[in-house]
Amino acid sequence: QNTHCRKMSNKDWSKMYARATITILLCASIFSLLLYIRVGKQTKDILPSTDIIRRRRLRNYSTKYSPNHVELVRAPGVLFDNKERTSQIPRAETEERITYRPGKLDVIENGLVLSEGLTAKIIAEEGEYVRYLNGRNSDVVFHDKPDGGAVFEEPSGNGWVYVSNAEREKGNGGVGAFTFDKDGNVIKFEKILTGTSRNCQGGKTPWNTWISCEENLRRGQCWETDPFNKVPPVVTKLGGDGGNFEAVAIDNRNIFNLKFFVTNDDDR
């Protein structure tokens, strides 16, 4: 028995490669079509119908809050409807539910003139210990000469921290931090920076730290502090050899080229 073997030429290999490629592309197209049909059917089963959306009457809300409570207040917005694509909330109905009116200064509370719908309460007095919700007092007293400050949300989302500079001299300045729960009650007050002088203003960083500036003639520095007191404070390079600093601002529109601005009360 004679066996005839012929060596495949480059032309034969090209034809075989082309046929295999076409076969693979055809199979992939069929598989994609079947997958699209299956996913589309599942999506149709999961998504609510137009009638369900209409019954839910999706609304726009604005948040009205005070130190004592949080309340959702309906504001003018668009409703989804099965018959009419959009419809407006009646103005009269909206106005009846609005309880916060900025600029309508009809409330006087604790020596403050407030807009209608706002309330005020005293949480600390200089030289006094801070009273907590549980009835206990802070370990340190609230400083006098409070100056710059900022608010930071708790990482857990269950409250926030307010930091307050102390513009006291001779190493008695620094920064204090109030921790509030989600209902606006003070649950902790502590010092996050001590031993500094005349902490005037500062600035909040995009990475949620507080830079406190010393307005201490030509000896002041710019300190970076952790509002949650997990990391010790450090001196930044912003202060250089020292100065009479006021505030810090950071331009983070380009995260690869941050720009820092520091104000200095000095005639040099």
C-alpha cells in the first residue's frame, strides 16, 4: 500500500487559517445573540412595570435639618406618570409642607437671629467642661478665643466632627474637636492639637484633615491634624521657616498638580 504525502504550502495554510477564523467568529456571534436574548428576558422580569413606577410616585425631596432633628420636606419636582410623562407638584401643596425659610429672620434664640425653621442650642462655654448626652462631662474644658473651624463626616456615616481652633497665646492654643452623633448630640470633646499658639484660621483638605495655622508673629507654623484623633498632628511644609499665618486653601481640580495657598499677616 502506497501512501502519498504532500507538504502543505503557505497558500494552503492561509486558507485553513481563514476558514478557522470565520468559524470562530460565527460561533461567537451566535453565542452573543443567545446571551442577549436570555439577559433581556431576565431584565424584563426584574425591572418594575410603568404602573408600579407610577404608583410609587417618585418625588424630589429636600432635607431640612436642625441640631435637634432631621425632616424630609417635599420640594417642587417632576413626577413620573403613565398617562403624562411629567407633571408638577402643586405649589400650594409644596408651600404647606416647607418649614425652613432662609432669610425670614423671625426667630431669636440664645442671642442669635435665625431664619424660620432653624433652632439653636448651646453645646459648650469657654472654660467649662462639655456636657455629653449620657450626662458625663469631657476630660478637658472648652477653650476660650475660638476661631477657625470645619465639619467632617464620621467615616461610619453615623455623625460628624466639628474642629475649633483656639487663638490663645504662649503655647496655650491648639485645636479642639466635638464629636456629634447622627441626631446632633455631643458625645465627645477632646484636644487634637496642643502646645501651639494663636491658632487662627486654617483649611480643610480634600483628604479630610484639618490644617491649623498659627498667627504667631514670625514663629507660626501650619499643622495638619486628624479630626478623628487617630493620627498625631504634624508640621507641614506650608509654614516654611515660620510666619504669621491665617488660612490655607487647596485647589484640587487637578489631582496630579495640587496647588496650596497660604495667607500670611506679615508686612515682609
